Amino acid sequence: MANHKSAEKRIRANEAKRVRNRYQHKTTRTLVKKLKTTTQKPEADTLLKEVSSMLDKLAKKNIIHWKKAANQKSKLTKLVNKLGK
């Protein structure tokens, strides 16, 4: 258990950040699943733009690795481009 005020504050701050990070990560995963099941090209394009932005933000904050974000964006872009054909 923490013995100093600063350590107690750090514990509280870390918990708040953990909850926020989990929420953002889960929200992004949900939108990725929604994008994968989309069959209409216009809807997929708007979702891709939104998901790409979210993935970039997660990578910027080190919630996910930047290469994982790049790989996911690449695969999702390929998937959306196939819808047009």
C-alpha cells in the first residue's frame, strides 16, 4: 500500500487512465468489427476514416503498438477497396 500522498495520487491517476484506455480500445475494436461486417461502399468509406483516426490516436498514446495500428489500417483499407469491385 502507498505510504506517501504522491504515491496515492499516482494510484488514483493510473486507475483513471486505465479505465479511459480500456474504453477507447474497446470502442475502437467495436467499430472495427462493424466495419468488417459492412457491405455498402459509402458507409464503409466513412467508417474507415473514423476507425483509422481512432487507431492513430491509440497508437499515439501507446495504448496499442504503432505497427499494429498500421497493420490494421492496411488490412481494413484492402477490405474496403474490395467492396468497390
